[in-house]
Amino acid sequence: MGIRFILMVNKQGQTRLAQYYEYLTLEERRALEGEIVRKCLARNEQQCSFVEHRTYKIVYRRYASLFFLVGVDNGENELAILEFIHLLVETMDRHFGNVCELDIMFHLEKAHFMLEEMVMNGCIVETSKANILTPIQLMDKAS
Amino acid sequence: MALSGMRGLSVFISDIRNCQNKEQERLRVDKELGNVRTRFKNEKGLTPYEKKKYVWKMLYIYMLGYDVDFGHMEAVSLISAPKYPEKQVGYIVTSCLLNENHDFLRLAINTVRNDIIGRNETFQCLALTMVGNIGGREFAESLAPDVQKLLISSSCRPLVRKKAALCLLRLYRKNPDVVNVDGWSDRMAQLLDERDLGVLTSSMSLLVALVSNNHDAYWSCLPKCVKILERLARNQDVPQEYTYYGIPTPWLQVKTMRALQYFPTIEDPNTRRSLFEVLQRILMGTDVVKNVNKNNASHAVLFEALALVMHLDAEKEMMSQCVALLGKFIAVREPNIRYLGLENMTRMLMVSDVQDIIKRHQAQIITSLKDPDISIRRRALDLLYGMCDVSNAKDIVEELLQYLSSADFAMREELSLKAAILAEKFAPDLSWYVDVILQLIDKAGDFVSDDIWFRVVQFVTNNEDLQPYAAAKAREYLDKPAIHETMVKVSAYLLGEYSHLLARRPGCSPKEIFGIIHEKLPTVSTSTVPILLSTYAKILMHTQPSDPELQNQIWAIFSKYESCIDVEIQQRAVEYFALSRKGAALMDILAEMPKFPERQSSLLKKAEDAEVDTAEQSAIKLRAQQQTSNALVVTDQRPANGTPHVGQLGLVMVPSSANADHNLEDQGLAQENGTLSKVDPQSPSPSADLLGDLLGPLAIEGPPGAAAPTEQHAIPASEGDPNPADALALAPVDEQTNSVQPIGNIAERFNALCLKDSGVLYEDPNIQIGIKAEWRAHHGRLVLFLGNKNTSSLASVQALILPPSHLKMELSLVPETIPPRAQVQCPLEVMNLRPSRDVAVLDFSYKFGTSSVNVKLRLPAVLNKFLHPIAVTAEEFFPQWRSLSGPPLKLQEVVRGVRPMLLLEMANLFNSLRLMVCPGLVSSYFFSHGPLSST
């Protein structure tokens, strides 16, 4: 399937966005997020961007105070996912202009719309920033 | 304005953000949930805008980790809103909150279908996305034809078609029949002629799914994939928007190469040549550049190309080129590349014959085993494990053993298992194998399962040359000051069988051997005692002519255990005692163990099973495994580390002291009073199948046939018998008003656990909490075994430790849910800072169905556990006693009104309180002393 979930977590460990591509109960999510946050946030810059956890591999990247954590299947191409995170950040940058944690908090719906355009059912649908942002721009114009 | 002008939502988010702690956050969330609930109740008054706002709030709250058990209907109903903003929210929130089996989703099928077949592109996209994310079987059956039509329609724009492709992928996964192979393979091939890279990206994912199931049907897609790859590699017709740091859409390149890995071979020479040209170019042309993103993207493509080359099993030359590249990668500074280098080298081992080239990098790989990053260490361990063979086993295993001492806790278990497997598989000679396993037990005894030491015994028994060596080694280890219990077991067994082969060496007379083994007896658990008894019997048998002193000593031990509460120990004691009086006949009866029939190593079998398991892991299985966190779920009936079955702990006898709630001192008195008829540091007998395998035939004469393992597992008493402790006539002390009543008396269980180190702390119809403890000076390590007795999960499991000020306690993470019939182990570290009689409390709660249970349980981390007795002879005692100045260093107390109690029983009682009894003084006096260890 590829991507199993995408999390955005700040450095205090608070979840700012969570999108799952497989169904987990709330309890499972809470436990999983707690474990991942504990494992990944403690790592330093000299360590690699991949962490094996349960049956997932977590590919993560830090931007200022925000961590982007993507859970993938074990066979997934890690570097492709790592750069996909960067593509997501660049896309948000293009829309918000230097995106920060607050943009994602207060525009959760837009962050979700972007993700919707980029990932579906755990697979990458679109990698062109212009195409990803078209629907949001249309909406902004309408309102 | 934030959130498209939803002010109330912004305010709520600000409030949440300003919360100082989790409690404030919960209060704010509860308030909001109450608010939203009231609003939804009088639905008439809600405009679509308001509904949208509340639904977003629900999603926000859900994301924060709070249960939102209402309002689903409102989210779903927004799907049928006429305007885009509401509809969009409806679709997105529905796919976040609901799962595919939710009833409300069915209600929406018609609306969704209308959106899909309607003329509005944006509505089509929304509907396809939701179905693509959470559509279930019903959606598959009713929507697949429409989705297929959209995907291949020439009038449909790419933005709809790319979504249709992934939507179809979902429906196909839910019901493979919806894609008709005959009709679809041509269409799939046509799809790959697509120019639009968005549609190609998602179609490629669809192709991967189809091909992985049935590559035969999609042969015609193979050359198309190669064409796409050529187009991207040559950067032909790639719009700027799809170029990422100068690289034509790396994600599509990766996906295309992934699809190609599902075709077993490429027969057409032209296609093959074209593909290899592209691959060669990627392999040679990927340089390290300064820009991180560009570097990552190009290496993503490179690693996928490597995987494809390995899959195609290219010519030797290209392969060695790959290994050379990987060899370069595992030595670079960039940790990501190093990690991937190791990972891909491991994959390479599996597909082709390049072992010898990889072995050249062994030194570098061993360096990575000491990398500061655990992710990299794990990869290195996997690779070393994979590349190990007879030629390098010695180096690798010794490296692993060396690393074991410094390895982090998280890796030790895996490390020791792997070392044991490699040692067995590739041992250049058997004495080396024995060395390795004994070292392993010495360094990481906790992680050495019974299988491992059983196997050593089998090897030694079956190889006469090995016997003196193994016995000598075992004897050496016994000289160490503190050895692991597994070491006690294995050395006792080996010395019982073969110590007579060492008889002429210094320190190896039967008496000395007996002495050094018997020294360990007070420190071992009940599962080890039977092994020691057998050893004594064997020593006795080998001592010819018999040594009356030794004989009396051993007989005394047998007769002591004749009344042991543990059946296994008792039976052995009785039988050995009787047998050992038979004189010469003993030789026949207790003769050396016959050779074990050759059998597959259970260890290797386990390793194989594990491999099969990982290959067939289904989503459900994975989920079951995901339930726990750091704690280990043991659903298997077999204990992993030779610890006795906790299920059996249900059998633990609980002393029936009258007053349940006295402190330790009183408790001691109560027992002295003789309320207790019998105290024994007892825990359940070992599972029959574990030791039976080895030791079964030992008891009586043993033809090889009798050595066959007992296959059935011991059934934990708690499963068969809902109330194993009902023998207790005493009414349970009601410590809580829960509707779920505890089984047995909590206070008595606590008292019993003050005297021994394993047993049941608490039990009710749903759960059993067992405890196993180890104490070393002022440290204690307890393991809580939380066993779910039901066939459904226990939820909201919480365990809080309320330690008194003198104890430092740390409980590892307790999972929220305990799966049905599963047992979770939660280690608890204890450190005693100063002596105190206060007791730590475990505040434990869980939910089962509608009932929630909360109990507060005293933990048996009590004063006496930290005592450290010292043996003093009668002669030494009085001078020492006189040299002490008085309280608190010495205390003298005369206890009156004590009901008579057998000396042995009383001594046992003191021993279990960790007070040393000084023998040889006036018989009616007990002198106990021992310094209290604390920091």
C-alpha cells in the first residue's frame, strides 16, 4: 500500500495533523503516536531519518519546531518518501508563504485539502505543486 | 481569515493551544463536545455553515486523541449538501472519522454514486477520493464499473482520471473480481501511453497492485513501463512542474521500477537492452551533490535501480558494480545513505550469489554495529546475520557476543537469539558452540530461552568427546560470584551427568561439586530446584564407594523437600530418596542419559517459522501485534525465557493468616504463631513440556523412546478454572466497590508475595496480575504479568505507581489495550533509598464492556526484600554480636506465646523473609541478622 499514515507533530509532541490510510481505533492511534513521538523526537541530527517501529518504517524530517512523520510499509523506498515530505512542505510554503506550525493549526482544513490532492489510499496521486493547489485556489477565489 | 472564516473554530483552537496541561485541554475539549452535542440535537436550527464548523471541531478533537462518538451522521449528511464547501467537508471528515464498515457509510452510497457519475468534476474528485480512501466491498460492487469508465474515458480530464485510478485500486483490493482480467489488461497497457504524469503516477500504483497478483496477464505493460522509464531518464516531455530539483519526477521513476520488479524476467531482448541502458546510466550517472534534496531524490532513484538490477539478476559485472556502490555507501558519513546501503546489501544477499564480494566489507559492517544510531545498528545486525556462514561464523558470532555486553536493552534479545542460531548453524567445532552458548547465558541470561540451553545439553549428551570439556566449562562458571539462573540449570545438569569425568581435577571431587552447586540452591526459583535434586542424585550415584558424609547431606536435602508444596520437587525428592537407598541398584536406575534422537533444532525451527510469519503477515495479524508497545505480548502458551507460566500462578498457595492487614513485623509474628501450617518459598512447577523433554527420562529408567517430548502444553489453571483460589474459605476483603469482584483475598496474596518472589497479586474474572521479582542489593526488578482471561479485549488499561518516598520506581509503558487471552509483561524497576516500612501502591484500572474496574494494590516491594543475609557460623556469631553497640545495629527481642512450630519450617520462614538463621546455637533461639542494602 505504501504510506500508512502521515503525522505532523511539534517538538512538544503535540499532534498537529494526523492522517491515516488504514483504520486504527482511537486507542491504537494514541498509543502509536505516543510511541513514535517518543522514539523519533529523541533522535539527533547525526542519526538517519528512518526508524523501524512495529511493522512500520517511520520516515521523518524536522522543519524548525515541526516534525513530519510518515509511516510506510517496510518495502517502501525511504528516500522517495523523505523527499515527498519535502515536496509537501514546499507545497504548503507556496500556499502559505513560509509555512509554520500555526498555519497548519489554524488552517487544518487546507492542510487536509493539500494532502487529499497528494495522497490517496496511501499512494501518491500528484506531485505537481500547481495541480495540488488548484482546488484550494479555486475555493479561496469563491469565498 | 482562518479556517475559511469559521471564527468559533479559531477561538477553540486558540484555547486549546493556550492550555497549560493535559487536564485543562481535556476540560476545554469536554466543554466543546458538550456544546457541539447540544447544537446537533436541535438540528433544525443548523445552517450548513454551522454544521461545517462543528464537524471540523469534531475532527480537530478526534485528532487530539479524544473519542468523538456522536455527530458521525452530521458529517455524512454534509456529503449531500449542494454547495462545494460543505460537501467537501462532509467527504473529508467522513473519510477521517469513519471506517469502511460503518453503517452510516452505506446510507451515503447513492449520493456518492450520483456525484461520481454526475457532470461536476470537483464533485467527482471528492467522491472518488473518499471511496478511494475508505470504500468497502459494497462500494466495490456498486461503483467499480462507473469508476473504470471514468478512468479510460477520453473526455474526462486528468484531474478526475488520476483519482479514478487509485479509487479503482481500492475497489480492486476490496474485491478483486471487479477488475476483469481479460478485458482490463489491454486497457491498462493503453493507460500507460498516457502523457499526463499525474495520471501515470496513480496508474502505476494500480498496475503494481494488479501485477503483483497476476503478472502473466499484464505482460503487455512491461515494454510500456520501460518506455516511461526511458522518457523520464532522458527527460523527454517532462513539464517543469514535474521536475524536482532537476530530476524528472523521482516518484514516478521509483514506482515504475517497482512495477518492473513484479515481472519475473524480461524475455524480449530489445526491451531488456533498453532497460539495462537506462539502469546503467542511473548506476553510473548518480553523483553526490551538495543540495540535500537533489541528492536524496537521485539516490531514491538509484536505490530503486539497484533493487531492479538485483531482481533481474543481471550479469555478474553489473552485480559487482552494485555491490561496489553499496560498499561505498556503507562507509559514507551521511547516515541515511549508510542505513540504506546496509539495508540493500542485506536484500542483495537474498537474491544473488555475491556473498564473497560482500564479505570483503565485513569489517566496515561490524563497525556499523557500533554506530550511535540504533536504526543503523539494527541494519548491521541483520546484514551480519544474513552474511554469516561457516567461513566467518567465528568472527561474526564473537563480534556479536562482544557487542552484547554494551548493546542497548532493546536489541539484546534479538542479538542473543541471532548469536545462538548462528552458533548452532555454522559452528566450526562443537566445543566452540558450547563456549558461545555458555558465554551467551553468562552475558545475557535473561534472553536465553530454554530452547537454547536444552540444545546444548542435547549436543553434549550426543557427543562423548564433548562431555569432559562441557563439564569443565560448567565448573568454571560456577566459580563466578553471581551467575544467572539459567547458568545454574545448565551447569547443574552437565555436572550431574559428567562431573565424574573430571574427578581427578582440583576442585572437582564429588563433594566439592556438590558443595558449589548446593550453594546456589537458596538463590534459585522453583523451576530449578528439581534439576538440582536430579544433580544431587546423580552425584550420589557416581560416588563409589559412597561417602557417608555426602550421602547424609544429600539425604537430608531430599527429606527436607519430601514435604515440599511443589509437586514436581516433592515427587523427585521422595523418589530419589527411596532410590538412593537401593545401593548398587542405583547405578542402573540413574544411569547416564541415553543419546537424544536426532531432531530438528527447535531454535532453528522457530527462526524458520518467524520467517514464514513475516512473509505472510496479514493486516489483522499486524494489528494484533501492534496492540502493545514496549511491553511484550505473550499470546503463545510457551514462556519465552523459561519463566514459569504465569497462568499457573493461579495455583499458588495463599497462607491463611487471620489478620489481613498487619505490617511486616506483625505478619512475621502471625506466622510464628503457627497460623501458618506451611510456608515454602514456592512458585509453580515448570511447564512439563519444557523440562519434561530433557529431564523426563531421568526420573526413572529411560529408553530413548521415553525421551520423547510431552507435546501438550500445560493449561493454565486460571483458564480452566475461573476460581482457582476458591479453596480459601475466607471472604475477600472488599477494598473497592466495583461490581467486578476479585478472586481470592487481595491482602493474603500480598502477604504471600512478601515471602516469595513470584505469584499472583490480583485476580478477578477478567484479569490476572502476576508478579515476578528479582532483588539485587537495593535494586529490584519486578515484572507485572497482565493476563487477559477473556476472549475480548480489555480497554483503557492504566497502571499508576504510587511510591512511598523511600522508593524510586519506574514502570515501563503499559499498553492501553490487552488483546484477548493475551498476556502483557510490564517491567517495573525499583530502587530503595532508605529503610522504611511504607508500601508502594499500584493503582490499576481497566474497562471491560460496560464495567470499569479500579483497584489499589499494595506492591510486595517491602523492607525484607532488600535485606541481604550473611552466613555466620556459630563460633563467629557471638564475637560479632558482642562487637555491635546496640540499636539500631542490634536488637534483641523475646517473643512469647508462640505456638510451637517445627524448626525446619521456622527456618524456612525466616529464609523467605531473607533473614539468616544461625544454626548450631541453642535450638530454641533464632538469631537473624543482615545489613539492609540501601544507597
